[in-house]
Amino acid sequence: MEEKKIILFVVESGRKLISSIIADELNKDVLYQGIIVEDNSLKNAVKRYILKYIESPRNKFEAKISYWVKKRKKYKIHLWDEKSNYLRNKSVINMIYRYAPSAVVTNSHECLPSLIRVRKETGMNFQLFVMPDEMTLNLQFKDEAVDHYFVDNFDMRSLLMEDTKNNKDELISIEAKKISITALPIEDKYFNPIDKEKAFAKLKVPNDMEYIVIFSRHIGDDSFKEVIDYASKASFPYRFAVFCGNNKSIFDYATQKGMFVFGENADIYDVLSIAKVVVGRPTMALVKNCMALGIDVIAMNPLGKRERENMNYLLGEEIIKYAEDVTSLDTYLHESFNQMKNANLAPYVDKSAKLKIANNIKLLTKNVIKNEVVKKDEQL
């Protein structure tokens, strides 16, 4: 029997959902195995290495790190600092030696340079794919050494094909044949008909009104407290509820305000099943799931450059709405609630997306000769 081809997904910590959907699809084929590695495991490997030898450096390189850390009186080092590049590359090399993949798929622009360098220096034979789980392109992903890109839309493809300068001030562009446009995959359950009564029963909430659900799951993010204050006093012919996941601060705050609160044990699918409108940060996972279910999204409090860029793209496509503050949220809900309609979502919501990407990966790795697995005691 032919040996399985390993497809390794190197993903940003906390951003493995989309890669997991593709890996699960690959795992249905007996000739393929999708494996997820979060980049925090690589970071932790580097940190453990550094902490172990700070006090007892074994060579000049470790002595320099020890001196650099002690001089700052901190047992801390930034993973992507120049002084830790060697250690990061070593962790990536050991990961490649351990799994001997036929392909590596990444959504981490921080890991991409190490993957490119390691493949070049070790001569390991694997394809390198980039699959940003966003609707806008981070130009740090753009590198001619990447074998294939899976992107969500034509704007991302155009940006890859344009001549742009890299960090070495060199003009680079990506060939069209190295780019596939595929909608970001969504879990199958979000394409199923919604059973509201079942969801109401599981969540143990009254079923006599529709709900506006405030999403505030990010631990340490209290930016939605003002929205919760507003919701607890608002008078509408529908109810507000809060989904906070593991965010205990928001859970306690919303509970004190007398709101319906769904914590870490609530299933997101059930929560979305009872929602007419969702108010929350414009994260791709939340927006995509709402798109599949036909739920309107009002974006608030985008966190960081990535969410802002995605939000601006989604606003331009008229897929979501944006409320800058509770005043504009109130105006929007009072004046426009019944007129809220999503744009044509067909290009963005594709039930077969995961199958298309998985099949494309299989096609691209069909002729890759499998590397030999390097035993752990032989790794660097």
C-alpha cells in the first residue's frame, strides 16, 4: 500500500479553525494525513531552549544570549528578534525532520521566512503553500519561493500579481498559475437549516422574541462593556444577549446587568441559531459563520490592523455594517433594523470550498517524493 503523504499545517496560535477544516477533509483520504502545528509550539520550544541555557551557556552563541538577557534583567526574549532566528530555524528544521511532509501550508507570516530558509538549506523536498485566512492580503506573505497561494478573492490575487518591493527592495510578482481563488471554508453544520426551538431549549432562554447577540469572547477585551450598558437599558421588540466564551470579566459584568449570558459551555452554532443580528468584532470566523446562516453582522471595536483591513473590505462589499459607537448602533437599530439585507454572498460562502482546496493540495503534491523521517535523537 502506498505510504501516506503528510500535509503539515503551520498556523498562528488561536487561528487553526480553517486549516483544521481542510486537514479533516484530507484525512478522509487513506493516502493523506493532515496535521496541525500551532506556531506557539515553535515559540515555546525556543523559549525553553533559551531559559535552559541562560545560566549555563554551552557555547559562544548561548553565552551571547545569556549576556543579552541578563543585561536587561529579564528572563524574556522576543521570539522574532534577530538573536533568536537561529533557534527558530532549528525548531522548524526539527519539525520538518519529524513529520517529513509532502507539503507545508501556513497562515503565519512569521513562520514563512523560516520555512523558506529551512527548505533551501536542508534540501528537504516539500511543497510550500500559503493560505491566509483573511479577505485582505498581508504583503509579508508575498514571496516567489512559495509554490502556491490559496486566497479568498480577486483583489488578493491582483495584489500578488502586481510588482511590489520586498524587504530587500527587489521587485517581485507572483504568477497567476500559482494562485487559486477559493472561498474560505466553513464547517458543514453552518449550512444546515436552523432549528431555533432546539437552540432555545439547549440555551435555556425564552423563545418569544428574536435576539440581538453581542459577541465579546476575547479574553481581556472589555471594549464591549459600553455596548452591554446600552443593551441593558434599551427598549426594543427583541432581546439582547451576550456570548462571552471564556471572558470572565464580561460574563460577570453582563450578569450583573441582568443580561442573558452564554459562557464557555455554550455552542456557538446554538447561539447564532437564535440570533437575528450579531454585534461584535469583525473576525473572519464569526463573519463567515454568520454569512452561511444569513445573519446580519454589525461590526464594532475592531482589534488591530488585520481586523480593520478585513472590516473595510467587508464594508466595501456591503457584507457587514459598522457602528462606531453606541449612539450610531442605536440609530442603526432603530432606523434600519427591518431593512438590513446582506449582499450577494454566493462568491464568499461555498459549501464545497474545503473539498476544492483539499483536492488542489492533492493535485499539487501528487508527484512529491516523500522525505525520510528523521528520528528524534538524530534531530538537531
